[in-house]
Amino acid sequence: MSGRVVAVCVSEKKGTSKKDVGKARLVPELGLEGDAHAGFAHRQVSLLNAEDIREASEKMPGLIPGSFAENITVEGFDVSSVPVGDRLRIGECLLEVTQIGKECHSRCEIYKTIGDCIMPRKGVFCRVLEGGHICRGDEVIQLVDES
């Protein structure tokens, strides 16, 4: 399966919406350079489907890529269907899926602002195995382990 990057987003603080910067550098075992979540153990980079953001915007107009604090917004295939342990090639970078969804211990700024947060249900978290630059338009390919 494959899709494409529609946004590359960063923020200076955790728990806030991120801004689409169009391109950024992924650093191995760290995450997106300049992002508040970089270096966070196995959740170094977060991904979310553009299709899920569009669906949520039916209830809350004005949602855009980065509204749910995801780093990389993807369209074309459901990243939340990629099993933990599988890898994604994004441009020159290699990511390993480490977690699907997350527990939200407290209502984050996103929830307080828009009344819901889909990251606990739909967010995909990854480790950066091979770094490099990623940008809007890059192909996202699920690598299938055939062993």
C-alpha cells in the first residue's frame, strides 16, 4: 500500500496543534527536528490520515492538518491499519510503527478547543530508523515483511 504526505507539522509545545511547515528533517531515534515531541521514546513521530481529519471537520469545521498535533498527515491509505512493527518508507526516511492510538490521561488543548481528539483512536506513532528530509508530496510506502 502507498499514499502521500499532505502536511509536515511541528509545534514548540506538547499538547497543542501543530503548524504545517511543508518540509522538515527526521533525525534517527529522535523525531522531527524542532518539534516538541522529538525524542519521546517510541513515539518520536506521529501520523494521521487526512481522510480522518476531513471526517472530523464535518462536526467541527475549520480543522486542518496539524489540528490534532500530528507530525505527518497522510492520504491515500489508512496508516492506522499498519501493524505495530511494520515499517514505512517516506521519501528517504524509514519509520517503524510502534503504537496505534494512545491513552489520553488529561483533556489536552486540542480536546478543549474542538471537543474531541481523534489521536487516541487513529494516531500512529513511530520510531525513526533512518533519517533525512521529508516534504509535502513524498510517497509513503508500507514495507511488507515477507519472511
